[in-house]
Amino acid sequence: MSGTYLGMPAFPEAAREAVRNTTLRGNLRHATHTIRDKRARAVAELDDWAELREAGKRIKDHTLRHLDRYLVQVEEAVTAAGGTVHWAADADEANEIVARLVEETGESEVVKVKSMATQEIGLNEALEARGIHAYETDLAELIVQLGKDRPSHILVPAIHRNRGEIRDIFRSEMSEWGRPAPEGLTDTPAELAEAARLHLREKFLRAKVGISGANFMVAETGTLVVVESEGNGRMCLTLPETLISVVGIEKIVPTWRDLEVFLQTLPRSSTAERMNPYTSMWTGTSGGRAGEGDGPRAFHLVLLDNGRTDTLADKVGRQALRCIRCSACLNVCPVYERAGGHAYGSVYPGPIGAILSPQLRGTGSEIDASLPYASSLCGACYEVCPVAIDIPEVLVHLRERVVQGGPAVRGGNRVVLKPAKGHAAERAAMRAARWAFTRPGALRTGQRLASRSRRLHPRTLPGPGRAWSGSRDLPPAPPEPFRDWWQRTHGGRDEAK
């Protein structure tokens, strides 16, 4: 990935600040509870939801096992349909490819469909550095961009904002980006939506270059699929003369029949709808001259690795690549609900971000090393995942990697082992426990000393241990060890025999 947000601290510190923001917590609580309740009702309508979930898991696992073959198939199909395929090993290479393609058109403005992949690589910033203005057209992404903010949710990037805040952003910032907000704009949803519609319409009609991601790529035909709820995506995909799509290599499904499964599970898991209002599919180019046919005259597909190949090599962690970006796990996570998305220091917040970001970026930075611990391991995320990613299992796996000193991905697909930071005390404690548990005599002596000195024990831990014992008391030592009690009351006899 392109790196953490500049200046972001580790998750515990960022979360500590976030939970003090009562407005943020209120916004998150209302939004996540509303979305997850609607999702539960939508899922309950399907008697075969469990079977669809299992089918999605198996399709994804099969595709990942044969990813090399399906990637070649996609390239051949897109090329045959008139498109051009580019391969990007990392964020820098992807940004360079996209910037060069835009510059070759002679344009200095692009309109964008909501895309996690382009956020992951920092495309907007890279284009801005080359004098190219990228305009987000998704309503929530527009709010984030106008507010000089960062997304905090996969599906609803501005979930941390309420209507009053959005009104104020539109009033103060729209004029700098194009058409200003109407006079007397209120915070009613209809007025806010109309202000965004008028602001964006001129950009849709003017732009010659569109940039998108894709929810899925169908290998057998080279077809790309974008599902959305507002129609802005379709405007970006059909009006510009040149379309550039940046897509992670894991987004492939082998056939149209496989796609059918996800077109049932994704809408219900994300927006709690039976199907998305807009499902756009395109294969290559229109092939016609100006004024003939529909859609762009030039299509470029940028296939993005950026740490995915290294993630695929991890037998436990690779299941994170099944993710279809529905965000259901965020909406049920008690940690996300209280801390919000910004605390994760990544475009992928919540439970899926806690396992995906450390694998794509490595665990070398302070924030990436802290993300696997940003969970209570309650398992709610696994229960709602439409492709059955066992997020708690991967979290524990990554915690082990952090403690032992795990791989940090640095450029391309190169893996560099980097020692873990901040876990020396934990490793020392584990070594001491192993020594004691393999020496019964030493363990017995230690237990007796602990019992006889119990009145001197503190109720909280000193130093760094205060973070754990600040809200809980240390368990008291028993008056006598179990071994001594058994010897005294049973004479050491094993009555089970």
C-alpha cells in the first residue's frame, strides 16, 4: 500500500482520542445500528443464505488458488474486446501508469467512481502532484473531499458526519471546487442531495476522462462490474471518452454464473437491498467513432498487486482476499462503533482493515503492528461476513506475527523481515512462563510464595501495565495453592481412579 496516513499514531492512542468525541460516537452509533438492523431483515428473506455464503467462499478460494490462470484469461479477454491491460506491482507504479494515461489525453481533469483501490494507492494525491484534478462523484466521497477529510467507512465514507456538518461543508467549500451551494441551503436530505447533483452535473458533462475501480471482473469475458446506489458511477463509466479502471488482482470471478452469487449477497450485506439500484457492466470499448455506439472510445485496465501476492502466500491470512468490500463487519463491530474509522490509519477501517492493512503494508510501522489488537475477538464480524472470512482467526495469527517479528512488505512483491517493536516485555513474560511450567518444583515454590505474600500484592499493575489494569483489578492470589489444598484434604489421592 502507499503507506499510513501522515502522522497517524498507533490504534490505541488514536482510539483514545476518538472515544472522547461524543458527536462522533453518536453519529456512528445511529448509522451502524440502522444499517445492521436493515441488513439482518434483508438477509432473513433468503432461506438459502447459508448456502450462498458457502458458495461465495468456495468461489473465492478456488479463484485465489488459480489466480495466475484467471489473470491471464482476463488480460486476453479485455485485449480482445479492444481494451488495454497494464500491470502494476505497487502503488507508485499504478499511479505512474494512470497519470501518464491521463496526460496522453491532454486533459487536466478526471471524474471518479468511488474506488477503494485508488484510495489505497493515494491516486488523487499523485494526480494532483502532476497538475491533474480528480473529482470524486460519490456523494459521501464528495463530502469527504470538500471537507478536506478522510474516509472513515468502506461503504459510507462520511458516516462520521451529520447533516448539519454536511450543510456547512457544502456552503463553505463547494464554490472553490465548482458550482456553489444554493443560497439558503438547509440540512434536509433532499436539499443536500440536490446541491450535490447540481454541483456534479457540470463535471459529468465536461469530463473527458473517467477513473473507476471494479467490484468484480468476469474472467471468461473480461467484463468489469460496478455496483452502486446513486447513478454517479454510471455517469462516469459512460460519458467520458477514456475510462481507466484500477482493480486489485483478487477481484476476479471465473464465470457469469459465479457472479450471480455475489450479486445476491453483496447488496444485502452492504446496503440491505435486494439488488443495487445501478449495476454497470462493460466489456472493452464501444469500438465506434465519435457519435457512434455507447461508452468510452478507449479503455485501460490497471491490474494492481500492491502486497496481494504476498498476502496470498500466507495460508491463514490469504482469506482476507475473499473480501467483497461490503462493510458488514464494520457495522457490527463494537470497537469500530466507538473508535470510528480514522483511528485505523488506513482506507480499510474496521475488522477487515485490521487484517488486510497489516498484510498489504506489512507490520513494520507502529500503527500496522497495533491493528491486529484493535478487536475484542467477539466474532460478530465472522458471523455477518458474506464470504465467511474468519477475521478473529486471522487477527490472532497476525498478533503472533507481530510478537515474533513479522514480514514488512516494501515495494513490489519483496518481503523483508523486520523485528517487532514494543513487545519485548510480552516475549520475556512468555519465556518465563514456559520455564516455570516445565519445572514443577519451581512452579510449586512460586505458587506458595504468591499465596503467602498475597496481602502485599498491588491491585493494579505499575508502569505500562496500567493500560490493562486501569479499568480492572488484578485477580487476588488464593490463600493456598491448589496443590497444597489437595494434599491437605485428599492426601494426594486421585479419587477419579
